[in-house]
Amino acid sequence: MDSTEHRIALVVDNCYGNYQVPLNRELKKVAKQQGCQLVIFEGRPLSSELLNEERHNKVYQHINPQQFDGILTLSPCLFSYCSKSIAEAFMARLSVVPVVSLFQPYAGAHTVLIDNQSAMQAMVEHLIVEHSYQRIAFVTGPEGNVEAELRLQAYRQALGKHGLEVDKRYLFRGDFRPTSGARALQDIVDSGLVVDAIVFANDDMALGAWNYMNSQAPSLIGKYPMVGFDDIPSASLVSPALTTVRQPRAELAKQAFRLLLDDHQDAEQIVTLPAELVIRQSCGCQEEQPYDDIHMPYLQSSYHIFENIHALDRESLFRQLSSSLPSLHLRGCYLCLYPMPDLRLDDPIPEQCELVFAHQSGSRVYLPEPLAFASADLLPARFYDDVTVDYWLVRSLSINDQYMGYVVFDISEGQESEVELIRGFISLSLKVILSNEARDIAQQEAKDYLAQLEQVLASVTERNAQLQDLSVTDELTELDNRRGFKQKVRQRLQGLAPGESFTIVSIDFNGLKPINDTWGHAEGDKALMAMAQVLKSAFRRDDIVARLGGDEFVVFLAHCDQAQLELLNGRLVQEVNRFNTENEQAFSIDCAIGYVGDVLGEQPVDLDALMLESDRQLAYYKRQSQQMREWVKGSGKAKP
């Protein structure tokens, strides 16, 4: 660390939540611009009883205020479930240096607030004025959370301003977590109330309800207009896109560092920033928004850590960790153990810790023996003060209620989202290793921990498979998407012999826009699903059928000559006519096609070029005549 740098601590309840990720990104960006080194202490909300979250909070005891030029706290997230006295005591311990509390004021700290009331009131008034909704349900945040209370108050004020009764039956309890949004939606349905729209106190709960509808209660899709608050990244990616309130994260980060670095010792400053209403489609507005598939590759790298490491002794753990960390872009990793690695949450931190593993600037630093140092220093000076690091991340190493130490990561190039699985693996491995070293655990218990590790591996493998499915499957039609299509085609091409033929067919769904414009996007989605089923029925079982997006489909056919193409043409005509004759929907379906054939040669197949040429053929046919269809001759018009 350069002697002119400021070292700032950031205290958060997690680093990979939908709300925290974009906020942390802005804080990191401003820290670097201001020449500050950021040390992130990641635990969980104080006094939380959910899934033993409290076990992560030993890390907060390692915050030594004297080591920092200032401290930032994500206060509402940290203190959502604890008493006021616990929160005040936590903040008081930090306030020996300049402290900025984000979103919630505390004595001895500067504060950056968001104008929750004005933004939420504007949201509710939008529902009342623009959509004429009157029976509006509200899903609250955690009881005692300042932001949650302000948003609830704004909801009441908006109703009162427009002469609407605040009916307690329309208030449903949430806690800002996605699961509580799903639970609240179930409660709304079970209540039997007539509800025009639902206001969620944050986006996570709104998206939790959205996911519940799409995965478990499809009959509810489209029934309730919904809005949220925060504008987390995934709010714009769901369909319909979520109407919400956008917080000025970039400006918030700038103001937070301004207050820290220009500290006014004689006055606690409070800065209030406005929030912006973001109108999308979930409230009932029809403005079009671009939509992309949601890909979630963030577990891939961490999965390989689990896949490649099976350590039952320290050296194996250290060696395999050191070889795997670079693939995660984590330049540094430091394992610090307590002298007696069986502390409990309320036990004080020992005066000294031992550094047992150091991976610095991309390579392992061999330690002939554990390096003892003062716990108040977080790391020995040669690894902490004498290196250039932009961002540190500090996490507890624990199993259940047993605390073995902590780990410090250099995340100057990596992502916080990679860390949680690694931390859990290190904790499991250290538990087994330390147990073996102490010889105070029976062999059966050691096997139990190995079984736990295998369960974690199986869970990650299953999750990785789920994520892989999401990344290659079109969510609406359950056909392959563009990525899945290319993967399967390349695999199929590997099984063809030189000289064997194949064909790429591009297909446009004609008339989708009139369906959407006339009957709405829900009917348009049904039409797309119907087209997908028609294509699957018309083509051969081994043909690869995919949806590229919007109204575009594509099919790969191997071993398909002209005669077979004509046969498939007839089958497609029959399937389209059968649907249009037999279905009870308001719409009919029609499509246009273009295709290109090729023969496998010695040179690699340029799949993108062939798909582009097939698409050009499709465009050529469509330009020739609106009445002309290569295979399918349908009206393309909606039913009266």
C-alpha cells in the first residue's frame, strides 16, 4: 500500500446479492478513482436466524477501526433483524474514525440517504393515476428496517392523497428476501381479495413472486401487475420487465467517499439523494424494452475448484489451491487460523493468529512454518502494507458454530461471487485436516465430513447442470437457444463423414407482431410455443430445432437430400394446417423459410456463415412476394 493511499473498510451483509453487486461495483470504482484501498468485510445480517447466517459474522470482530482512514456500512442490510441497541453498539465501536452509514442514520456517523418516500409515492401514484388501480396490495420489508418503513409510509400517503382507504387487509409481510415475495403472493391469492396491482418494497421480493408464478403457478402469470424498488440488474431482464425505482448508486458512492475523505469532525452530515421512477411493462404499461436471455455462468470457475481439489492434508490443500486460484483471477489468498481453532461466535478473538498459507501476486509464497502475527493487524505487514492491492475481501472460516480462522482474498481482478464456494470448501477441508492433525475426532466423524464434501460436490454439480441448461435452452419454448443450437450442431458435425450432406433451415414466424398488438404478449407467447410444437412434430426426431430469439427459428438436418426436403415440406404444411384447423386459440400461425445445404469437407465448417447465408435466402424469398412461401402456404392472418 502506498503511503499516500487511504485505506477504507466496507462492511456488508453479502457481496453477491442482486442489490449488493451493482452497489459494491460503484463503491469499488470510486475507491479506485480516489486512490483508496478498499477492505471488504463480508458477513451476514446481525441476529439473523435464517440458515445459520450468524455463523458468518465472526469476521466483524476483525474490524480494527484504527487501521482505517474511514469505514462504510451498508446499514439497513446489516441491521434488518437485530435490535436497535445491537446496531447502535456495532456502529459506536466503529466511530472512532470517520464513518459513513449508507441508507440509515446513526449517531457519530455521516449518512447518505435515498429519498425513499418521494420515489415510492410516485410509484404508487403512477398505478393510481395512469392505470386507475385502486385495490393495491403492498408487500412490506423487514419490521424495524428504516427503508422498509419509509416505503410503507409513502404507500399510505399516496393512497390517502387520492382518497383511497388504507385497508390493512392489503398489507402483506415480507423481509426483502425473494422467498418472502413468493410467500406473500401465495398469501394474496389465499386471501381471496380482489387485487388490482401489487407493490413490493424491493425488487428481490417482486422477482421472487415472478419466479414462483413462472415455476409453480403459471395460472397467475399476467394476473397481477407488479412493481418493485431498487432496479437491480435482473429487473430489466425478466419478462415483462419490472417497473421499479432506480437508486443513484454512482452518485451515492461519490457522496459516501466525499464525506469520508472530507470529514467534518464537528458535524455529522446527512446527504439525501433523489431516486428515479423506471417505467417498464410489469405495471401494465406497454413500452417495449429490449430483452436478452439471462445467463448465469458465475459458478463455472468455482465448480472447477471443487472438481479438482480433494485435500486431506495441509500441503495438498495449499498446493491445489495455489494452482487453481489464477483461473478465478484471484491474485491473492491468505489463510489465517486461530491458535485454538474451535472458537464460538461470542468468544473474543485471540490476540494472535497464524498465517498458514499465502498466495501473493499470482503465485504461492512458501512459509517454512506458520507465521504468527497480531490479530489486530489482519495480516502480517509484508503481505498487507507492502503490496499494491486495490480491493481485499475478508471472510470467516467456519463449520456450523465452530470458527477456525478467516481468509483474506485479493479481489483486485477477480469477482466476489467466486469466493463463497471457495470459502466453504476451504472451511470443510480445514475442518477435516485439523481434525486429523489433532487426532481428537473418531474416524467415523472424519468420514461424515467427507460425505458432507461429497454432498457439496453433488450439489454444485447439479447446480452447474441446471445453469448449463439455462444457458442453452430457450425459456419460453424449451427449444435450444442460439448457444445450445451451435453446441449440438458442432457435436453432430463431428459424427458426419466427409462427403455427407447437411442443411441449415431458417424460419420466420409470420404475423407475430399483429398477434402481440391485438391480443397481447401472453397470446404472442402461446403462438410461439405453438410454432415450436409444430416444428418439433414436422421435423425428424434427430433434427435440431432451435429458437434464436423473437420470431426466428432454425433447424439443422443431417443426411437430407432434395426428396427428403420435399417430404418434410409436406409434413410441415400438414402440421401447420392441422393446428390452424383444430386449435381454439384466437390466432393462426404461418411461417416463411430459407435454407442452404452443404457437404462436409476437410476444412472446418463455418457454422455462422452458413446460418447467415440461410437467413439471406429467407430474406430473398420474403422479398419476392408476400404470397410466396417455400414450404408453408398459410394466411398469416389472425382469426376474426
